[in-house]
Amino acid sequence: MARALPFPFGAFSVSRRLASRLWRWLSRLERPRQAVVPWTAAGITAVVLASVVVALVTSWPWLLRANLSPGLPAPFSVRAPRAALVIDSVALEQRRSVIGARSQVQVVDDAASRALQDELDLLLKQLQQQISSRQARLDPFNLSAAERAWLLGRSPQELLTWQQAVQKAQLRMLSQGVVASVADEPLLLAARLQLEGQPPPGQSLGSRLVVRSLQGRTNLRGDRFLRQQRIEELVTQAGLPTITVRRGDLISRQGEPITPQAFDVLDYFGLINRRPQPLAWMGHFGEALIACGVMVLVMRRWKASLEPRQVLLALAMLLVVQGIKLWLGPQASPLALLVPPTLLLAQGLGTAPGLAWLAVSSLLWPHPLDPVFQWRLLLAALVAALAAILAGRQRNRAQLLQLALLLPAAAALSQALIAQLVGLVWNGEPRLPRAPELMNEAVMVGALLMAGLLLAPLMESFFGLLTRARLMELADLERPLLRRLSLEAPGTFEHTLMILGLAEEGARAIQADVDLIRTGALYHDVGKLHGPQWFIENQDGGANPHDALDDPLESARILQAHVDEGLKLARRHHLPRPLADFIPEHQGTLKMGYFLHQARERLPGVSEERFRYRGPNPRSRETAILMLADGCEAALRALPPDTSEARATTTVRRIVEARREDGQLAASGISRAELELVIRAFVRVWRRMRHRRIAYPLPGGKGFSA
């Protein structure tokens, strides 16, 4: 007889069982509703390597990061060991920004100067043709009588000398630099001064030619190196802002935030450690790597058909965004970095993957954030989240275009209003973005969104993205493949439209993807184009070639071939993978019962596996609904007109239960409750299909229905 366990051990055993059950329940909640598409080893390796690269870029600032920074609590109190004058870096940077806004350094662009010289040479050549022509022709130079007489009275050598003088005058003006915005009058006066010494007709004509070649043109370009050099010279002339430190002054107090001035003083006395900090770097590297891993898992949780190349797209976008954050630092625009990638990913992969990318990109920020940047980042994340939610509902590119215009405008307006409120609270400190900056940011975000919309079709094809707009385009019955199906296999096409109605209503009943199942239903039987006459719906009452073949096994191979040929057509016409999956999964591994029965009449021991489709079984609710619609369509159409709704429901339920008991729906993620809703939806469609018509009398005792 077994002894009862002492109370502590028994309680521990019960607690362990309860914890195990709770863990299994939570695991089922987190498990995808449908079977995920397996990845190859190469795909997994590429995703892992891409995640490592993103983590390296994100954690790079911490590899040689100072152990202290402005805003952090001081770990200890420090007093100045001696007197010193320390440069105030914050005041110096502010002075640089003020002087830089007013300092522009331009240099002569040799290429632009040569283009302007070529322009003058062309004008001189046209003038030479004008005066050498003996026939009356249009005068584009508006020569006066004195200028025309002067030109005609010059010898070829004198004209050549005058042309060289005009060219030298232009060259002297170009060497000093010509501004495009200068008025014509000062430019004409400068050209006349350069041609001083020439006869009056030659001076006036030459100066007009020079002005005509330079009008509205410039040969200057900005030089960033010289501009920076000029800024440094002006800053030095104005005197470097310094902090006066006396011996014994308290630089920082333990526990209080380090001010920017205190940081400069600590750095001056060598109290800031900038040596490699491997532990801090490893912590941030691991944080970024885990964030990438969580993002990938969330994407696979919500999109079971996710492919490695689609994850690589998300990681590549994250890598670019992290690199721009490092490059621009506090000058980076959160709106421009977060909104366009989130919108693109939400279109192609769904709202949840887009939000997962947004969360990781918002949290992984390589630099400390000041209060102003924090509220701008929060607003940008809210706008990007709104874009991700709305992107999944846009059904055409025109709606996406409207979204690309409205989102930046709304974001700019919101930032302006918040900036006003923050300015009232903080009394002008720190510096807030001004209206022109917000407008420029909105224009930049709008331009990026427009560019994303233009590049979306290319990215859809290359990365296998399936947006709502693309689904609507592929569902057009004038598409070449669907047009072929309607002409070459009209019976199959009609069967397809009947199944589409059932499947669409079933998907709507359980809130599945109606657009996906509608488009997938249109393409699920395109493989029958390989031999339409082998399928009864296309025989139109004629001879059945299977009877002449008289080989059940070969007939089964022909039925399987329509799946194989359909996949070939899907690849040839570049159908996205979620649509191509409808072709094999709508048949799953179902039995070809008619030919199996024929084969067993001849050979009772024949294997059933030789008369089953090769699958795979449905791996999504949408493909499962299509399989059920395919099985119920013929049975519902065969019911007599006076069939009751209860009998129709029984017929549909029998077919559904047969599919479920055969294991066809095990990997689809569709529940028993959802199956019941699908059954009712199919019956509703049947009820609409069987409505009666009224017979109208015609002469001769005949009638017709309407």
C-alpha cells in the first residue's frame, strides 16, 4: 500500500502540475494558429547573420563610449585639483551654429565656367553667320544700324581680334565669379567696363553678348571645407567661450545629474574614461540581438507564410535606419526614419509585423535622447503606428497615395501644436523646432512615402510581398491567366466562380482574409488548362476520355498533374507564394475515391496512398475554407429544388466532418467553432442560389423564367 507524501512534498507536486498545465496553456496561446512554413538552413543562416550585423551597428557607440555623460547621476563628488580655463563645448557649438547659418563660402566651378564660355563661342559663331549671309534673315541679336555697319566694315582679322577681346572680358568676369541672381543692369555695366577701349559699336555689342551668355547663370558652388574653415576663423576671432575653474571648486556632487559644463571640466582633468568597455558593449549588443530575434518571432507568429527574404527586407530597413541614426545623431528626423518603412512593411506583411518593426526601431536608439527629441520620437511612433493600422485597410494605390499626403501634414501640424504647448511649459528651453523646419520635415517624409509607393511594385516582386493593392490587381478577370481559363476551360471557370462565392462568405463569417481567399480561389484550378477535357465540368455532356483510357492509376496521375501544372503556371506568371499555396492545399492529401474504387474492383490490395493527392494539407484558414468550398459546391448544386435547409446543412456538415476526420484540417488552425460558422455561411449561399423563378407565358404554350 502506497504511503501518502508528507504535506510539503504533496503541495510541491500539486504546484508543479498546476505550473505545467499553465505553461502548456500559455504555450498554446502563443503558438501560431496555423503551421509555419519551414525555412531552409541557408535562410535561417542569412537571417541570423543579418540580425548580428544590425546588433553590431546599433551597439557600436558603446564600444568606445565614455563612462560618464551629461544628464547621468554623478557616481561620486569631485573637486577641481587646480585652477584652469576650460572651453565650454555647448556654448562653442551654439556659436558655431549661429555663425554657420550666416557663413557661405563659394568657389569658382571650372566646369560651369567652361559651359558659359562655350555659350559665348556659340553666340559669336551665330553672329558671324548673320553678318556673312547675303540674304535677308531674322536678326536674333537686334543689331543697330551703327553696329551692323561697323561689323560689315571690319576685316576678318579685325573681327577675330574683337571676338578675342569679348572672350577675354567674359573670362575676367568669370574669374571673379558670376551670381545667377544679379540684375541685368549691373552685369551690362561690368561687361562695358571690361571692354573699355573698344569702339562704341563694338563695346555695346560685345557687352550685350557677354550679358546674354551669363544671364541667369552662375559659375559658383559651395565649398564645405572652406566654409568650415571660415566658421572656425570667425569663432576664434570672437574668442572661445570658456569656463573659469578655481582650485577646490565642486565640479559634480554624488547622485546629482552631470551638467554639460561639468562634463567638459571632468574631461579636461582626465576624469572621463574613454577606453573600450566590452561589458557595456556586450550588454547593448545582446539587447539589440534579442530585439531582432523577438521581432522575427512576432512576424512568424502573425504571418505563418513568412519567408526569409521578407525578414531580410525588414532587417535591411532596420540596418539602414540604425546607420542613419549613428550618422546624423540628434539631427535625425524620427518621422522620416520610422513612418515610411513601417507603412511599406505593414502593406506587404501585415499590421502586426509592421508594428513589431516599429517597436524595435523606436527602442533601439544609439544616442541619449533629450526631452524635446523624446516627445518628437513618441509622436513619430504614434504616426507610424497609425500608418501601420491604416495600411492594412487600403485596397488600392490611390488610397495609399492619399495616406502618403495626409500623414506628413497631420504630423507637422501636431508637432507645431505640441511645440507651442511645450514652449509655454519650458519657457523656451530647450530649443524647439520652428515652423519652417517642421514643414521641410513634412515635405521630406511625403517625398519618401511617394518614393516608397513608386518602388512598391518592384519590392513586391523581388521580396514576394502581397499587398492589398496587388491582391486587387491579381483578382482582375482580364488578367491573361484568368482570361485563358475562361476561354479554354469555361466549365472550370464557372466552377471557380461558384466556389469563390462560397469561400468568400465562409471567410467573412470567421473574419479570415476575404481578399486573399477571393484571389486564391480564382487561381486554384488554373492547372486544368493543361488538359481541360480530362475534367467533367469541361466535357459538356461529351465522351469522357477516362473511359477510353480505362486505367485508374493513370487517371489518378492526370488528376495530380493539374496540381503540378498549376504550380508551374504560378511560377511562370510570378504569383506570390500565398496565392500559389491555394493550388496544392485546396486538394491536400484527399483520396481520389472514384478511381480508387475502380482500382480495387480489379486489384483489391492496391495501396490507397497511390490514389491520394501529394498535398500539402491546408496550412491556413483560407486554404482550408477553399478545400471545404470545393468539396461542398457540387453537392449543394446537386440538391433538388425542394430540399430543406436542414438537409442542406446536414450535407455540408457531413463533407466537412469527413475532411476533418481525414486529418486534412489539422495544420490549418481552424477551430471547431469556426467550422460551424463556415457551414452556416455555405448554407446561406446555397439558399441564395436556389431561389425560384416565375414562368411567364409565351405564344404557342411555351414559357420562360425570369
